[in-house]
Amino acid sequence: MSTTYHEPFDSLSEDARNIHRALASVIEELEAVDWYHQRAECTQDPELKEIVLHNRDEELEHAAMGLEWLRRRIPSLDEHLRTYLFTSENILAVEESAGDGESGGSNTSAPGSDLGIGSGKGGN
Ligand SMILES: [Fe+2]
């Protein structure tokens, strides 16, 4: 079981537990990407550099898979990725165009309402 829960395990739904599992996995994959990237940067051995960069790129693939799983289950993540990914404008200009500012997105949910996480919707 993960040691990074911030709420009592028994209080979390199975959806919330799965979201946690996926987030923890993405965090671990990205941490590995950083480690491999640093090693590749520092090694003087060309063959080792090639191997380490290959490994880094596999971790990026794993991170992308986890992120996609999350995108399909968290509507606000889907919205943000659709806004910011695969654009070529200045990123802050994209935020302004989206009218997002620092309002936290277009989430109009009242405080304390369902966050729309793990609703089982999506799958697209
Ligand atoms: Fe991995």
C-alpha cells in the first residue's frame, strides 16, 4: 500500500484510491526521467549515455500512459491538457486566451461539492 496517503485509507473510495495509484505512478515515472536525464548529461561514456537516454524515453512513455489514464477520469485535467498541450503560442498567452487566469479553471463547482474526479465518465 502506498505510504503517501494524506487521508485515512478507509475513508477513500476505490476511485480515489485508483487516482492516487495513478498519480503516484506518474510522479515516480517523472522522477525516474529526471534521474536518467541527469545521468545522461554527466556520463562521459557515449554507449552508457545512449542506454540511459533510451531508459529515460521509456519512462516518459510510462508517464504518458499514466497521464492519459488520469485524463480520462478527471474532467478538469482533460480540460487543461486540451488547452495547453500541442500549442505553439506563448504558454501564458494561451492561459489568457482561455480566459482562465488564476481562477482555477472553469470549474464552477461550489465549494465542497463533488470534484468530478473518478466519476467513471470519460474513456474517450
Ligand atoms: Fe517506468
